[in-house]
Amino acid sequence: MAKAKVKYRNRFVSKRHHKRAGMTVPVAMLAGFAPLGVAAMDGYKYNGWTGVGKRVSLGLTGYNTEDGKWYPSEMVKVTAPIVAGILVHKLAGKLGINRALAGAGVPFLRV
């Protein structure tokens, strides 16, 4: 009795093309940096570009270079929204909100 030949089936798998995501803007993080921008504009109105540096450093570190004192309330006004924006962005990523926005075809914005 003759043995049956084993038949192999060639399966051609087409190459899948993945479109690379374009640039997106995380709105929550951008909104968190808004108080820093307001502080920078206030510093520019007060004393030009040196005022910008002083106000930004005061907002981020709480240290005032003019009188050498530390003001934690000024630091909280600027850094708390930045931290909150980062946390909201991370939470939206974990919940899948950004993936849903991308699937819905929203072109540029993410949470």
C-alpha cells in the first residue's frame, strides 16, 4: 500500500501597514501649564525678560530672588495645576479615553 503524500499549503500573509500617529496635543497637560504662562506674562509686564525669569522661578520653586525668601503659596499656585494636568492625562490614558478619541477620528487633540 502506498503512503499518501503530505500536502503543504502555502499561506501568504500580506504585510500589514501601520500608519504612524501624527502629532497630538494633550489638552490636560497644556491646561496645567497655563498658570505658568500667565505668571511669565505678568513678569514680562513688570520687568521685561528678567521679570519673566524671576516670576517663572518663583512659580516653580517658590524662591524669590529679590528678597531671598521662600514662598510655598506662590509655588502651589503654579505647580499644583501642572501636577493635576499630568495626573489627568495619565488617568485618561489608563481609562482609554485617548484611544477612543483616536478611534473616533478626532485629529489633533487628546486628553
